[in-house]
Amino acid sequence: MPEITLYGIKNCDTVKKARRWLDDHGIDYRFHDFRADGLTAAQVDAWLNEFGLDLVNKRSTSWKALDPATRDALTVENATPVILDTPTLIKRPLLDTGRVRRTGFKPAEYEALLAG
């Protein structure tokens, strides 16, 4: 099985739930902290191409803290530098199985993707 990476920030409650689920199910994964480990433009571009602006958590405090003009003008084409500057805009966690990527944490979805 390809290496599984869970992207997020360590103090996010949803990330903690996803990590606990992976640990409880004995699934090997690497945790990548957006803040501590950073992100590349290529990673963000690939995620934006896959998820569109659904990559951005528009209910987050990071989103609400953005300048209204930046929020209103945000597109897939111009979002990368904004996300690199404020990686906590990304919907967390982002699970990359090596084949499939998902944002957010739903135990049933993780079960379907990773069980077996």
C-alpha cells in the first residue's frame, strides 16, 4: 500500500480525531503539520486542481480573518499564494492515501477508504 499522509495542524480537534482513528485502526501514516513542515506551491496547486475552492474551509476563523476583498476575489487561479501565506485556510485534515485524497474527517469514509 502507498504511504499515507495526513496533513493538518496538531492542535486542530478534527485532526486529532482523525489521528486517533488511524492509530486505533493500526494504520501506518505520516503526519505533516502545515505550520511546522510547510507546504509547497506545487502541493497547493495540485490540491486546488483536484478540489477547487472546496479545499478552503470557509467556516474557519482563518477565512473570516482574511481581508474581505481577498475573500471576494479568491479563485482557484489566485488562491495558492493566499493558502501558502495562511495554510490554516485548508479544510482539515487532508488525507492522502497515495491514490485518493479527502478533506475533513468522517469515520465511515476513512473506513471505506482504508479498511481491508
